[in-house]
Amino acid sequence: MRFGCCVNLLPPREGPAGSGYAREIKEAGYDYIELPLSQIAQLEEEEFQRVRELLEELDLPCPCCNAFLPPSIRVTGEDHTSEGEQERYLVQAFRRMEAMGASCAGFGSPQSRTCPEGFPMERALEQVIDFLRRAGRIAQDYGVTVAIEHNNRAETNLLNRYAQGLSAARAVDLPNVKMLCDYYHLRYEGESPQVLLEGGPEWLVHTHIATLKGRGYFTSLEGEEPMVWDYAQVLKRLGYSGGVSIEAQVERPALWRREAEENLRVLRQVFSR
């Protein structure tokens, strides 16, 4: 099991696209960093090269990106972003991923996929599936897998549960459109980790994790037992050996490094059983 740290929910810090956290993430012992694709794709070329050079210098890979789309690109509703604009963004984003050596893009982007009020939910879901099919086909040219993330109902009104995301992935029917399981969203929606077994190992390519209370770092297991142990055991049954990324907020930014180190210690304990 490899453990990574997402930077998209952390307080802004000097450095393009959250890369200002990279050195401390490496020093804290994480295996990789997870950067926001929506920011990476929109960097000036000089800034992007700075990010690449920093990660190479630190020997800190970025195998997966999250924050798939900026809120300005919408895929649902009557006023959705044109397919041409969507595809221009996707080509740029996947080109940058290939240059960084990243091969997995987590599709959460709740603002971009929310069904507008008064718009048919069924039609919005069709639009999301159509977008994912086009994104998946473009991603194939860059060696990228698109992983659908189930975001909870407080963030979006579409694909809130893992089972719903899995159904969408099956509808897309492309070998490089799979699933990302987020433990926090799973808990928020009251889904059991057992739901992952319904899809089987062939669908799960990446995972995120955070505590249910406060969407925080695992500085302890208070309030998370036995669910987190069950989750770890389900991943073990699936033979999952991919990444586990902490995607969490911090209440006191000055203590982030300490929380990040303790989180890694706790997660290694949980997932080594």
C-alpha cells in the first residue's frame, strides 16, 4: 500500500498548484503527492515546469491528480460548457499529466456536474456519462485512467454513492474509466465498505480518506472504529495495492506538519493489519 497527501483542501501556500507543500510531504514520509488537475492544467508553462522540476528534485511522484475540472467548466444543464471547450481543456490537462508521469485522474468536480434546479436529473446523468466517455477516449491517448469519485449529497446531487458511481462507470464502458472510493464520502452517505465488493477489484483504482468528523487527518481513531478497520479489510479482500491519499482539512494550519506525520503513522497501522 502506498500513502499520499492531497493538497487541494489545504490552506493556500506559496508555490504553484499547492506544490509549496511538496517538500514537507516528502520529509513527512509520504510516498507521493496528489495535485489538483484543474490548477495544473491552467498554469503558465514556466510555472508548470517549476512544479515538474521540484517534484523531480524531491523524487516525489504525482501518480494521481484530483479536482478534475475547474468550476467554470460545467457538464450538466442547458448552459453547459461547449464540447469543444471541454475537450480543449481535457487535452491540455492530460498532456500535463503525461508530462508529470501521472496516470490517474479523479473525477469529483461536484460543482461542474451538479444538476441545475429544474433540469431533469436523468438528462443530467446522461450528460455526465457522455462527458466521461469523451474524457476517457481522450485520456487513452495519454495513458490516463479517469476514476469516478462519489461525492456526498452536501456537495452535489449526482453520483453521491459508490454504487451510483460504479453504475455510471459501467455505462461509460471504457477500459480506462474506473472508480475512486472516498472513505469520507462513503461514511457521510452511510454506505458500508462492503459495497466495494459488489464491484470487485477490477473497478477500484484509487482511494481517498479523511475522518468523518471535520473531514480531518487521522491523528487518532476516535469515532472511526470499527468502520476504518472494516474499510481496510475490504481493501485487503479486494487485493487492492494502490494509493491511499489523505484528502483532508486542517483546523490549525501551523500544526499541519505534525498532523500529517501522525496521520501517516495511524494509517500505516490500520492498513498493515
